[in-house]
Amino acid sequence: MTEHRIATSVLVIGTGGAGLRAAIELAERRVDVLAVGKRLKADAHTALAAGGINAALATMDPEDTWQQHAADTIQEGYHLAHPEIVRIVTENAARGIADLERYGMPFAREADGRISQRFFGAHTHRRTAFAGDYTGLEIQRTLVGRATRLGVPILDSVYITRLLVRDQAVFGAYGFDPADGSRYVIHADAVILAAGGHTRIWRRTSSRRDENTGDSFRLAVLAGCRLRDPELVQFHPSGLIAPEDVAGTLVSEAARGEGGILRNALGERFMGRYDAERMELSTRDRVALAAYTEIKEGRGTPDGGVWLDVSHLPRETIMNRLPRVYQTLLELQMRDITKEPIEVAPTAHYSMGGVWVRPADHRTDVDGLYAIGEAASGLHGANRLGGNSLIELLVYGRLAGQAAAAHSAGLTAQRRSAEALAEARAEVDGLLAADGPENVRVLQRTLRDTMTEHAGVVRDDAGLRKGLAELDEVEARLDGLGVHPDLAGFQDLAHAFDLKSSLLAARATVETALERRETRGCHNRSDYPEADPALRVNLVWSGPGAVEREAIAPVPAEIATLMAEVSADGKLVE
């Protein structure tokens, strides 16, 4: 067995936007850094973010402020967001955009050179900057370019299986190369976890096949961290239904932002029943619930969807503002969206909960360990405003990079543990020796079916408890797993670790969903259709059966005065 040994000051796990921004910050500070990812850096999940990135630049609406951006974020997050995290992101958003400009990001601009900004659902002002509907892809390209120019070492094919911890302090990570099975022992003074969320544990998701499987959650919990609000998962209103192998592929919110209309199978523009004022520009949770309700009550298409129509828009608008949607539909369905509508349904899209972190720098419960991006929690509450995730990557990528640099510089010694390393090594060895009859892919599908059936857009006590029982069954079947690397590589081993991560993330999600006996934002309980003021708290999960309530700090007055209460009208129609 080949085992590579590497030492670095800071290890970044994940090479999407958050991880790269952190690595760039470290490199600019001349701190030794290594970034690793389990997929090609050019193809990170960030590249799928289409519509835009938020900052109160006031280029289009001069009255916009970071305080109003913060008020919108907390209000539309149904008061579950951490006010200090929201303040830090919104106040530092303009600097995040300036950093991207400095790196060469090609934002769409007005004729006079101002950065263009458009409306996204539930924003008070136009504050979403963009590059066509390829914004995330352009950001990823820009960050990869900057990291390359700085000489940041990036390993594109390392699957991290364990964080190495001694006495509640991190000292590195263990992993393997899915291509050839060689192992990696990486010693580091600090680790930044940026390995995404857990939306792939549902059957229909906007993530690709083997990403967002809950890796961050498992790595963090096994290291001694807690999860905050894992039940709060955003279902995007518009995921493709067909073809089956790409079900859930996103149709950007930009399609609604530019004037797209939603209709049911009867031809009715149904959003008037759910949010007559904002219609298609309502919050994602409300639009997703509206589509779900139309389908559930029999007004959906035969394949279980609704229609999103942009064909009334000028062809020039579609080609300039929605080029990715246009191209995607042509490639996947041979459908010309300038002439015909798109069949869509809600799709698991974003983990709003995640690893518990401190506001100032996203440090976790483990000394020297930071979590950023979709791996972390605190900004979004119970509903994420479109465009907020991309700016979060830039703000906390920079701040966590700074904090990790300071932590490394302040260490007088690094205490390691032979036992922790042996345990990580033995886990991989054990899976490679597994030769049972159970197939990893079958168990993955079973888990995704369970989550879709019992913990999807609308939940209830009986369904969630049945879901827990089914998760117990899947976990029991792990003992009979067969893992069979072949000439093509060690992908089967990677899928086995994906499954382990997904099981932990699923259990955390279902257990906290059971505890949240209310309907709030993305979390819809048909047996508890009202919001419960006593549950205006974060739910913190530290392991099976261990859920605690955490109070949320008061909102600063300069933000609170700009907020209006979120109406629950049309919230749960069941």
C-alpha cells in the first residue's frame, strides 16, 4: 500500500468557491497551504450556481444598504439566521465583489460601466450581480485562475475519510486517491472544511450524482463538532423531471427573475393562490411548496410536475440573460424554451443548516478546525435568499483563511496521535476487505427513496418515524457491504464512504425535523401547520438522539427597524 505523507500549515478540504477563496487568502499572506478535492476543481458544485451573487452595491437602486440586505436575509430566513453572521456577510459583501473584480471576474455591466444588478425573489432592491446565468461557473473560473497564478497546490483526486484529532484539536486528515487507491496522511496546523452540504441524500436533487453526500457533516461530527439545523433544507422550485439520470438539474431562478411564469396542468397561473403580491418572485420555500401542493392535489402534469414558461419573453432576453437554461434544455430534452414551456418540480437544492461555527471566523468546536460554505450554518435560517450563498463563500473564505493563518502562526507545537491515524487507516482497510452481498448503489438509492418519501418538502411525525426505522435498516445492512475496487479505480470505496456520510446526515436531518414541531420556511410539518414562537431557536445535533435547542441573539436595531414580519398566508396549503 502506497501512503503519501504531506505536511502543510493549512489544509483546505474542498475546491469549490469557499475552499478556493480561503486558499487564495492564505497564499496572498504567504502561508503554506494545500487544497484537496474529490472532483476536478473546474467542475466544483459552485459552477452550478447560475443566477447571481448578492451585495448592496446600489448600482441600480441607490437607496439599497447592507442593513437592508441583512434585514431581508433575516426576515426571509424566518428569524432563524444568526444575526451576527448575517451582519458580517452583508457588511462585507461589497468587498467580496471587489475581490472578484480584482481577480478578473467578468460581471455583466450597464452601458456606463456600472455592475448590473437584478431582482431575485424576496429582495427589497436589485442587488444580485451576475454573469449571464453562468455566474457560479464564472466565479469558479475566476478563483481557479487566481489560485493558479498564486501557485496554490491543488490535489484534484483525494477523498478525505477522516479528520485527525487529538485532545479536541485537529492535526490533519487522512484519505485516499479514488483513481489508484493510494493513501494520504496530511499533517496540518489548521484545517478548513469546505466540502459542501447534504442535498444528494434526496432522490431528486440539483447536485450531481456523487457530490453533496454529507461528507462535511460526517467528518465534522466524528472529529467532535456539532451540526446546527440540519433539517432546514431548501427545495428549489424548478428542477427538471426528465431525463431520469439527470432529474433535479436546476432551471435557474433567473428564469423567474426575468419574468418566467408558472402554470399547472390546467393552464392556471397558480402562484396567485400562494403569494398574490410577489407571484413567481416569492421566496423559494413558498414557490417550492406551491408547486408541490399543485402536484399533490392533482393539478400537476402526468409526470408529476408543473410548467415554467419563458416563451413569452423576447428571444434576445432569453439568449442574453438565460443562455445556460436555453442550452441545457436543448441538450437534455431537445426543447427550445423560446417556443415551449419547461416541465419542472421541486428539487433538493441547498443545505441551510450545517456544521456549528462561531460568527467571527467560522471556527468549530474543534481547535484549529473551520467550516465554510455550504458545510457551515448560520446565514440562511429557514429559507435562503437566492444569491446569498455565493457571497457567503467569498466573505467567510477570506475570514477563515485569515483565522487559520493566525492559528498556525500561534502554535508552539503540533500534538499528533498515532491512535487517531491508526483508526483512520483501519476504517479504509476494513471497507476494502468487505466482501458481503450488499451493493453500495442499491443502499444509496434506498436511503434517497426514504428521505424523499418521509423527509421531503412536507413532513409529519408518522412519516419521519418511519423514515428513522428505514434508516436503521439501511445501517444494519452496512455489515453485509461488498466493496470491490477494479481496474477502473477505487470508486466503489468512495461510494461506500459517501453512503456512510449520507446515513449520518440523514439521521441528523430526520431527528431534528422530528424535534421542530412547527411549519417555518422550508420546513413544512402538515401535523404542525403553524409557526411556534417557542421554536424560534436553532436545533443543535451532536449525535444519534442528541438534539438541543440554542437561543438566537436579538437582531441589532439598525437591522430590525428595516424588517417587516413574514406573512404565513398561503404557506401550507394541505
